[in-house]
Amino acid sequence: MLRFEYTKRELRFNFPAKTSRGSIATKDCFLVKVFHKEQPEVIGWGECNILKGLSIDAFDDYEERLQSVLNLCNTSLVTLENLSEFVDLEKYPSIYFGLETALLDLQNGGNKVIYQNSFIEGTPIPINGLVWMGDKAFMKEQIDKKLQLGFDCIKIKVGALNFQDELDLLTYIRKEFSADKITLRVDANGAFKVEEALEKLKRLSEFDLHSIEQPIWAGQVEEMKALCEKTPIPIALDEELIGVKKEAQFELLKTIQPQYIILKPALVGGLEASKQWISYAEQLGIPWWMTSALEANIGLNAIAQFTANYIIDKPHGLGTGQLYHNNYPSPLTVSDGTLFYDHEKEWELD
């Protein structure tokens, strides 16, 4: 018989993170652990990660709901195969992700090994350097720091500043670094109005951008389809994939025909759910990449290992673990624009 429990920690950002939905200084982290009652020292860990304003299960009473799900799991024999009988993936994608990864960890011996692959063996994954929204000076400082740290792919949040200020930042980068030196991605988080989006994309196209994430807000399928048809910059769907029922996923991608999709496992329902999105995208010839959603290191570890199950042909968005000054210490290490698993370092969990 398995036993499921959870712990909670308030993660504190190194600086207030400004997004198009507001500014956040702290974030609750829920770790779940699972173990056999007869062998409690072997523990599988997972992270239930929610983002208010994005996660469909970011309920005010989230902690109580999580406990109710775990109580149900503690009444019966839960496995990876029957997990959906205990957790409604469409209602609680973050909880499903947490329990799924905890069970995988336990299945592999409780050593934070979700998949035995090249990443866990030490092969690094190239990642983009994330530049957060803020005033012009703050964003310029971040950009300079990312370049000094060896990143050759930088992702910049746009949509919070005056648009001209954002263009000035991009001008600053391109004066110093051409597109063959630095790859630039931008993320609008749906901040552009439909009627102004195409014109803004045309302005942004002057900077040889790799892609733009979610230029308009999710749910405007026909408008997004039209934008993907006309855009001078490749568009990556992100928020558009959150909360989409399984039976509607293929049709959504077929209708919009985006240039890329981006997957956040905690928001779309876990690793198997991400695998399904990837399958649909590959059937339609749509490239993809993975990204974290402000997870602590347990969630980031699972996503990185999942990513390494595939051919790594582009930078992924897996560098957010360094955002917190009270994250759980782990072997996850960012160096020279990559994330790698340093076996010289230890995990430290509650």
C-alpha cells in the first residue's frame, strides 16, 4: 500500500517578477511524496505547480483540494496506469503532474530519476536565458548578465513596457550581436490586442527574431489562425494549449497551424499529456520545445529528464530554478547557456 503526503514552501523570488498579469514576489510550492508503508525510507517526489492567472486549477482552496485528492489516493492501490481514476487530469492538471512524477520517481528507486537517459547521466540541455519584464534599465541589466553567462539564446518578455522602449531594447541587443551570434525569442503572454498585433509583429520582425510566444490572448482561434498565416515572425502557441480537452487538441493545432508550440507540463496535465501534444504536433509537422512554469527544482528536474527523451535540436526554456533564493538545493546546474545534472551536488528536501 502506498502513502501520499505533501509539504508546502513559500518560494521567494530574487527580485519581484513582473509579468503581463502583474508582479509577484513569492510563490507557493507544493511537493508531494509517495512511499510504500513497509519501506518509508524510499520516497518518490513530485511537484504540484500552479500559476495564478494561467493554471486552470489555481483555486483559492487549492491546498484543501490537494489534500482531498491525496486522502482518496491513500484509500486504494494507486499506480501510474490507474492514476486518472483518482485525479481528474482536466480539472487538476498540476496535481496529476505532481503525482505522476512522484510515482515515476518511486518506480525508479526514489533517487529523483524520472527517466534514465542522457540528461541524468550528465549531458547538458541548451536553454534560453530568460529576461523578465521591468523598467528599461532593469531589463538591460538582465540582458547584459545573460550574455556574460554565455547564453546564445535569450528570451525577452514583452508587453509590459511602452512598445517603443521594448523596440529600443531589441535595438540595443542587435547593435552588439547579430542573429548568427544571439538567437532572440520574445514572449508577449497574450498582451497584444488583436487589431494591433500584426503591425507590432511587423515592427518586431526588423530584429531577426526566432519566434514570438502567444502574441494575442488564448481562445481567439480564428484570430490566431489568421495571424499565423500572415505573421512575418514564427508564432509559438503557449497559453493556447492550457485547458484544452484531449479530444480537441489535434483539431486546434490543425486549425491554427502555428509555427511552434511550447509545452508546460504542470499546466497541460503532466508528462504523458505533453507526450500526446508532441505526437499531434509532429503529425502536423509543427516543431516544439519544453519550458518550465516557475517550478522549484523537483518539477524542473522532471521536465528536463522528460525533454531528454527526445532529440535536442534547439534551446528549451528550463532555467527558472535560479529565480528563487530559497529553492531546494539540487544537482541541477546552469552553466554556459545549458542546464545539466551535476552528480557532485546533493538534493536537500524537507
